[in-house]
Amino acid sequence: MSDFADSYLGGLRRLVGSRLLLVPGTRVVVTDAVDRILLEQRSDFRLWGLPGGVPDAGEDITACAIREVREETGLRIRDPVPFGFASAPEHETWAYPNGDRCHYFTLLYAARAEPGPLRVPGGENLDLAWFDAQDLPDLLPVMARTLAAYRRWRETSAFQML
């Protein structure tokens, strides 16, 4: 679902308003054939982040990661690999500009993108771009933590708990 108002989370928001919600989610480090990282400039915070989102009703978490990357970027990924889990409230509790609050419990994935054009669908994102890992733009702090965990995972193969 690309329309927030019709999504499961959008329906919950109509029922509970801006109260804190505990939400499962995904965040995906998508790389290309030369190991650049795909980032999206978010329309809510105006900073850069990683694709990801919240499962639809009846959807498993891996299918969510694949769908969210496709919806947010136009790219396909196959066989995303879990590399970490993020749930620390001091980092994973988000206060959005509209007042909504969510504490996310996020499975972190790594995936290689299939070749194809980037597509900015509008709404959630202002821009999409590939970046070299040593030349990243201003990131949301939680995204910087995720990328640091991704680097540790690549170096050690150890599942990362954030």
C-alpha cells in the first residue's frame, strides 16, 4: 500500500491519534553492483535515510522489506539478508512533525538491487540517490547507526543488536 491513510498504520492512527505506538518494521541497506548505498531524502524530516517501512496486515517481515523497497524506489531486491535488529527506545522512538509517535522494533536487512531506474514516487520521499559509503549526505541519526551496524556486520558477520 502506498497511501498511508489506507494502510494498517493509518487505520490505527485514526483510532488512537498521535499516541505512542509500538510498531514492527524493516529498514533495508540496498547496494548496487559497485557497493554504493541507496538513500532516500525523506519529505518529513528533509534528511536522508534508508528504504523500509511497516508490514501490511497478513504480510511477513521479509515480504515487507521487498515491497517497501519496490514502492519507495522502483527497484527490485531478492533474498534480503537480516543483519541486525534495532529496538533501543532512545533511538527507535520517532516523533514526527505532525505529532505522531512510534517506537519501532526494526529488522535490518542487506540486499543487492537488481539493475533498473530509480523512481521517486512522491509523498514520503523528495529524492533518491546512490552514495559511496565514504561520501554520505546528512542522515537521520538512526540511519547513521544502522549503516554503522551494517559495516560491523560486513566486517564480522555477527548479527547486530541496536
